[in-house]
Amino acid sequence: MKRRLRILLLAAAAILVGILLFKGFTPSERLKLPAGTTTPQISLGYSHGLVIAPDGTLWTWGAEDLGWPVLGLGQTNGVPAFSPQLRRISAATNWAKVSAGQDHNLALKSDGTLWSWGVNYRGQMGAGPVNAALKSSLIPSAPGTNWAQIEAGNVCSFALKTDGSLWAWGVNNFSRLGIGTSIDSPVPVQVGSSTHWTKIRAGGVSGAGIQSDGSLWIWGGSPQFGNSGAGSSSNLAVPTRMTSDTDWVDVSVDYNIWLAVKSDGTLWAFGQTAHAYTGALPSAFGTPKRIGTNSDWMSVSSSRYGHLLRRRDGSFCYMTTPDQSPGSATFQDLTLPANAVVADTGGGAVAAVTRKGEVWAWGAELGKQTGKDRILQSIARLGSRVSWMRDLGDHPEKIYHKEPWILRSLAPEDPAKK
């Protein structure tokens, strides 16, 4: 009897292992990141994502579609790295904030030091002289130990210091740095003289920020003309206040549009394409107009594929515009965990992290594309090297999923699954 029971148990175990392998993962893969007391953080870039786990460790997944080593996996042999699972990078356990850009990333430690990896061909890493050397491992970025917040733009960077001052570096076409010129800067330059900044966002060729009094400020590009051209007088060269309201709590930026949430839970938009969301006339680009009638919005994050909204009850919604006609915005409820601590969107994907370390994703599977898109990827890589991206190259045919799934992780000692 005991022998028969052993045989049955072994057979059941073999069947279970077979099912796991058939589903595409190994028994060593984990559903949760390491436990700890740190509040998780997440940021999505063009084709990759970064996560700080509850134990303060830093993890990455996705691909290096543009050719830059943004995953931080140490690969610079000309073959872009790819990892469908979360992989740990860096041995440190004191990471506090992370921000994924297009060609580079920023990460902040709890000791106030700033780190970066990717490429510094236009000074976006803030790591000294401009060069095209690929940095596949984390290196010190802007000097100092008093950094408090970070924001990696496409090819530029922003950071707040503990004194509330705002600093910027990297590409400055369209005056995207907000420092009063259109000249690039490979080192941090203070944006204005205010020491009251509490939140910063970057997207497209523009930036935005909220100050401690609840006022909303924008710079780079033009709400009226959009990407009007480098050096154009229509670009906002310095932070410019939008309305006299003092109840703004969140803001996001994409090409030709700014979205913002007020303390009463209402959602607003302004910019060249805002009419597609608000239903207002296109000529109302310079004045924030309300989107819909809901008053339960809590936060917003944006990418050129769509916008992630979160309600006060913790639920998520994805907003897109199928065309640019006034009021054509569509809203799709997402079944992501309502107990998620943080969430972000980028590259057509959405991802959220729970306090227990579960990482859920929806939409595009970062780094995976159809075979026919190799030409489009090559165009995107070429465009990124001159701070310019054609629509053809920036919209490859990604692989999408209609239902959320949980990302699996591998410990540093585990072999990566291709």
C-alpha cells in the first residue's frame, strides 16, 4: 500500500512539473518579489519596466528594443538583452525610487544618492562629459546626497532636491529642460529659483510640476503648436503657471497634452490634442478643460499609447482616443489588484505592484513583438540616436493581452529563461 501511494505521489509530482513546464515557466520562478518594509515603486519605459521590491532591491524586465542597455543586465555585445521575467540588478537593498526613460534610467537610494544606466550620448545620465558609451550596470549620476525625487524623460532628466529645488539635464530641444534656453546640458542645472516643488513629470518634449501651494506649472513645447520646433519662440522655455487654481494634486505629460487631477477628484486636460478628451473646441488648447463628469479620480500617468487613471477606491481605468475628434475618449476598466501600492503605464503596457510584492501587468507584453517588426525596430533605434522618432518606428506591432497576468521573478542565482 505504501509503495503504491509513493508511486501515485511521484506520478502526481511529475504531472505537476510537466504542467508548469508546458505553461512556460520553471519551478524556480516566483510569484512574489522578496518581502520587506519598503514601499514598492514601479516605472515603465519604452519597452522595459523597473520595480523596487518591498525589501529595497531593484528588478527589471522587458527588452532593449532601441539598442541601449536599459535593462541593466550587463549586456553590451550588440545584441539587445531580453527578459520576460523580473531579474534583480544591483546588490544594494536601499533603493527608494526609480524612473525608466527611453534611453536611460534613474534610480535613487535612501541615502539620497542618484544613479543611472543606459547611454549618455546627450548628457541625459548627468554623469559628466557627453559620450556614447553604453552603461549596462548602474553608475553614479548627478553628484550629491540630497536628491529626493527623480523623473527620467525620453532623453532628459529631472530631479528634486530635499530643499524643494528643481534640477534638469540632458537634451533641451523644444526647451524641454525649462532652463530658459534650448541648449543641452550634460550636468544638472537649476530650473528657476523656486524651492517649493513637490512633484515633477516629463513626457514627449515637455515637463510639468506641482508646487507646495497646489499650483500647476508646465514647460517645453507649446500647448498651442505642439512640437513646434527646436528653438521656436512658441516653446515654453521656463515653467509657466496654468491658471490661478491651487488645488492640483497630480499631473502627467504626453506629446501635445497635459492631464491633471484636482483635489476634488476631477480630471482636466489642456494642449494641442486635449479636445479629443474634453470635447471642447480645438482652439481651447491653452485652458484646462474637464474630462467627463467623474469626481473620484486619484491619479494619472501617461504614455503615447494611452493614460492610466486610478480611482479613489483603488480601481484602475485606461483612457485612449481612437481618433482626434472632440470627445472621442474611451475608458476601459482594468481588473488589476485594487490593493496595489503603485502603478504606471508605458509602451502600451500597464503594471501595478502590491505591497506583498506581486507585480501585475496588462496590455502590451514589454519586449515582445511580431517578427515583421524588426524593420520598425531598426527605424526606432536610428531615430532615438538623433533624439527623433518617427511614428512608423515608434509604433511597432506589439503583442497585447486582454486580461491581466502576474509577472514572475527569478532570483539572481537562477538562470534566465529565454
